Amino acid sequence: MAELATIARPYAEALFSVAEGGDLAAWSALVQELAQVARLPELMSVASSPKVSHAQVVDLLLAAVQSPLKDLPQARNFVQMLVDNHRLSLLPEIAVQFEALKNAREGAADALIVSAFPLQEAQLADLVSSLTRKFGRQLKPMVEVDASLIGGVRVTVGDEVLDTSVRARLAGMRTALTA
């Protein structure tokens, strides 16, 4: 995976430098849509077919997204560059890195909150508020439920993990008892 990230980074940075001159949120939405389309095996099959020209692949990819930015020459040039260099498979990783650059620019971060039970809106708001203070940046929460945690939550922000789940505490106790 590190190799994909290394190859995708210059593309994400180039697109981000273009997007900084406009609406970052709109560009982020466009790259997310392009990444979703690029994940489709049918598109990759068409893109790798020798019977289909690069221009047709670009037109197909841009026709599949709804973003108004798809008509901009910069968007077309970006997609054309990816198609010409056989890099369409990088679009999902480019989208991830683009979002990371956008978050860094905005002083925000994505937070994956895994809870043993579904969280109510008030509980989530309180949790996000305290996590925002702890991590020192605005968080964009994404919540998942995993009953195997038994109780508590596990929060992942970038490469930092805060695990207050019962399962983690039990694992810590087991390690302490067997050491």
C-alpha cells in the first residue's frame, strides 16, 4: 500500500494546488466521485480495452460524475493525464490524499469512532467536543458500531488511536497478568 501512496501523492498534490484557487469542497467532491467511478470493475475493463481510445475513456469517466467542475479544463486535463499514464487505479488513493491535504489546510481531521453500541446525537456531540479538545483540531466524525468492543469506544484520528473499549482493557489486564 505504501507504494500506491507514494505514486498517488504527486497527483494529489498537483490537483490540490489547482483546487486551492477555487472551491476546495467542490474539488473534493469531484475527486471523491471520480474515485467511486474508478473503483468499478466495468470501467477498468473498458479503460484497459485496446478498442477504446483514451479520449473515450476520459469522456466516459467525466460523464459518470455529476460535479459541475467536471466541465472545467483543469478537471479534464487531470483525468486525461491519469488515463494517458495508465493511473486510473490510483484515483481512490488520490482521493484519500487529497482529503488529507484539505483537512490539513482547514486544521481538521477525520475521526473514526467505533462504538460498542449506537450513539445518540447528544452523546456523539459530547464525545466529539471532548475529542476536539484532546486532539486540538476540528474533527469530522464517522461512526461505526462493533459489538465485539463489549463497551466503550475506539477513536482513530490519523495515526493516533484512543481505545477506551472494554475489550482493550481486558487485553491489557491479560497482558499484565501473564507478564
